[in-house]
Amino acid sequence: MMNSDNLFYRAALKSFEAQREEAIATLELYFHHGVAIADHSQILNEIKNWTSKLASAQENIKVLKEFFYMDNY
């Protein structure tokens, strides 16, 4: 059985992984299926926004693993 610390670690890590996957999926849509986007006038701002979200999520994952990695994850 996992202790509560491991559950919090897993929850945090999975949350950041989900944020990363959402950003990747959105950027894939913008880059490869741009015609499906209704408002093209703001697409560059959206790409920058989602790229920032991707970088933040990836950095948060890196920090958790670097400083708080748990063997039984």
C-alpha cells in the first residue's frame, strides 16, 4: 500500500502530464489541421499561449522528478 506522500506525488505528476498532453494535442491541431480553426486571426497568440503551457508543464515534471522522485511511483 502506498503512503499518502506517494499519492500526492503521483497526483501532482499526473496532473502536469495531463497538462502537457493537452498542450501537445492542441499544438498538433494548430500545426497540422489549421483549417479546422475558426478564428485564424488569433492563431499565433494561441500557439504562443499553448507553447508556454507546454513548457511550464514539462518544467514542473522535471522539477518533481529531480527533487522528489519516488522509487515506487
